[in-house]
Amino acid sequence: SLHREKAKTPEELYIDYKNTYIYLILSKIQRKFDEKGFHQMLAYLVMVIFTFDYLDRTGNHRETREFLKFTGWSLDRYSELSGKNLEDKITLAVNIEYPQLPEDEKSEIIKMVKASWKWLNLDKNETENFEKIIDEKRRLYKLIDTLHDRERLNIIEFLRENMGTETSIELMNIGIVPTELCVNNCRFCVAAWKSKPEERGKSITPEDFKRIASEVMTFANKENLIVTVTGGEPFLELDRLEDLISRADSRIDITTSGIWASSEEKAYEVLSRIDRARKKNTNKNFHMSLQLSLDAFHQEVFHDERGNYYQNVPVEYLINIINVIHKKIPEIELVLLTKLSVYPDPLVQLILRLGENGYTVRLGEKFYKESIKIPIIEGSDIITKPALLKAYMYLVPRGTTGQEVQPILIFYTAVESIGKASALEEFEFPGFRREVKQFLEGKFPEPLPLIGIEVSDDGLVYPGAHSLYTWSIGDVLHESLDEIYDRIKYDPLVRALNTSP
């Protein structure tokens, strides 16, 4: 059916996202009132007021008003609410709905609406919530390498030297972050607070990073680990990236948003440097993949005060990368990394844009996970479908003899409720909140073995991305990864994760 569709404009995508959000918020309000057994008329008032408040904040689009017909409400009846502040909206809505009631009874209803608003957290300010998360990250980061933190490491060292219980750890990968800096504005970012120069912790010299890179790659090569390069946006530090590629002895996966590929010329300029570094690496087990982020947050559409609509990272940038690799550097392996979400999948827009760029596209070898259900809006109903976790995208340039370009792996993962993602609405992504709650209550049914460690661009080492900036297990600028790895086998927290959390 995609072959009969046209790719959407940023404004159309913005409206699609907006309609999805308002539908699910209204569903959440109704569900919460049903669970408590509260009066349906109160739920109705809250939903109407929220609708007008949301339209005022996001743009009063005709398409959204058409979409809202599924409610059966007469929105014109409440048109006076448009443009008013929240306090006035609540008062007006109560007066419109109950014109004959005495003022004291209206006042009681207004109080109930305000109490419901607070209970449902409808007055939350996402920017303020992000700031609270960032402040907490700053606080925890500052505790690393304090006296208290060093005492914790001393306890682990004591256990190692005095017959403490050793935990068997089987690492699969090691991550390295060339830079935490990033120009994107993704609402689910783990490292958002360190993405600006003024938020940097300790600054390091190019020589320091070479020491970090040397330590990481030596350890990875010795232990035969996959090296994952993330950020921030690693392509902001191309020199560091080239150095890592040249040192790899096995597999290295580089993740990028593609924000640097605003044209095919710019994409080629960057990719040719990566390709030269790749060709210099003569290790027989060396393998490199370029992983492009493609999800509802990297491709989210924003709306500014001047009426402009723009994608965080335009899909066209990813197509520039695909075109350059297809035409000039076919040896580079491409992977699309995407996230499970309730929002329209940007993969659809990528496929449609590729069609406009002269490709015939097909998806094959699709793998669905029946136990993970994704809510989909169809008409005025929410249905659930099994989650697509993996597929291959095959491209055939039109006008050729049918020779397919090297297939692109598409890999879906869940958004985890860490960093800025913890401020998102629960319905925005199928995540691990239930599992996290079970874990914190000591009821998680399975162990969570440590399979990867992460090294930040300041030399600090963390047991996985979940613990970034909060739980450091060492610093490669002051000790070797071999020493750190040997010590964490005696860390009681690591033992708990690996055995019975």
C-alpha cells in the first residue's frame, strides 16, 4: 500500500504526532476516571478543557479538529475557551456547561476540575521536568570520585584482596563515547545534560582521549569484544572516530543521527574519511557497521513561533547517506536503529522518500515479537499489534537490471526510562517501567547480567549505559581496564545484578 502513498510534509507529520498524543492523553484521562469511579461529567469537562489548552499550545489545526470528531463533542459550543489562560478556560467551561447553577456550586465544580488537573499531572511542563532530571544528573555526577565514592571502591578492593565472592562476568561489548556534545534535541536522550559545552565536566586534551582510546581498544581486542561508538554525536569528533576505526581488531559499530549529512556532497566528504580509516585497518577480523538512528524522537517535528515546521533530523539526511554509500562506498555496512513507539514510524517516510529517489523498496525476513504489543490508532479505536523487532530492507535502483543494493538491517529496541525519557508519558513508548519497578522491589524474576561497560569521553567507566554519570566503576586515565574489570567481579552491586536482583 505504501507504493500508492506520498511522503508527508513536516507539517503533516507534526499533525499526525499531535493527533496521536491528544488521542492517547484523552484515553488516559478517561481510564483514570473509570478506575476511580469518578463522575463522567467531571471527566468530560477535564477532557474538553485539556483539548482547548493543547490546541492553543500546539496550533489550532483544522486537521486536528476534524480528527477530534471521534469524540462526538460539539467543540464549537466551547469556542470561547480558545486563547484564554487555563484559569479562565476552567471557569468558562463550567459556566457554559452549568449556566443555571448557583455560583457556590459552580465554585465547587471549578475546585474539582483543578484538583483533577493536578491529580492527572496535566499541568506538567516538559521543559521544567527535563531541567529537574538534568539537575539530578548534575548532582549525581558531582558525587563521582568524592570521598564517599572512593570509600565504596576501597570496600570492593578489600573484598577482592580478602576472599570476597567473585562474580563470573561475560562481557560482550564495550562502549566508548568520543564526545557527549550533540546538536540535536531528542526528548528521550540519556546524555542531554552533557550535550552543551557549558555542561562539560572535566575537559580533556586530545592526548588524554588518545590514552582513553588506546586503553579501550587494547582491552576490546584482547577480550574479543564488540566496540560500540555512541555519543553525543560521535561525528562531531571525526579525528577521534578515525583513530578508533584504525585501532579496531574485531567489530566496531558506530551510531550516528546523520545530522552532518545535509547534502550528498557533505555526506560524501565525511564518509570518505571514514572509509579511508576503514581501508587502513588490515586486521583480518575487523568489521565495521554504520548505524543510523531513525525513530519518533530523532525525526520528531517541531513548530516555531513563526509557523515553520522542521524535523529534528530530516529523513532526507539519511537518504543522502544511503545514496552516497550505494553510489560510491558500497563496502560500508548500514544498519537502521529505531525505537518502539506509539507514534507514526518514520521508517514509512524513509521508504516513501527512497521511492521518490528512484528506488524500489521491499522489506524481508521480518521478525515480530508476539509478547510485545504496540498500540496503533485506527479510526477512533486503539488496537494492539505485535512489535516488529527486526527486518531487512532491500533496495533496487529503478532502471537497473534488478541488482539489489547491500541489504540494510532494521533493528528495533525499546526506549528505556532513563535520562530525559523518564519525563515522557508512559504511553509514548512501550518501555521497561514495570520491570524496573519489579527490580527495585526485589521481585524481578530473572538476573540482569552485566554484558557491557561504557567509557565516557572523560575517562570514567560505567557498568552499562543505564548507570552513565551516576555509578562509576573506575577511571581509565588513572588505572587500566584490566584492573577495573578485575575489581568489579567483587562488587556486591554487580553480583546482585548477575544473580538475584
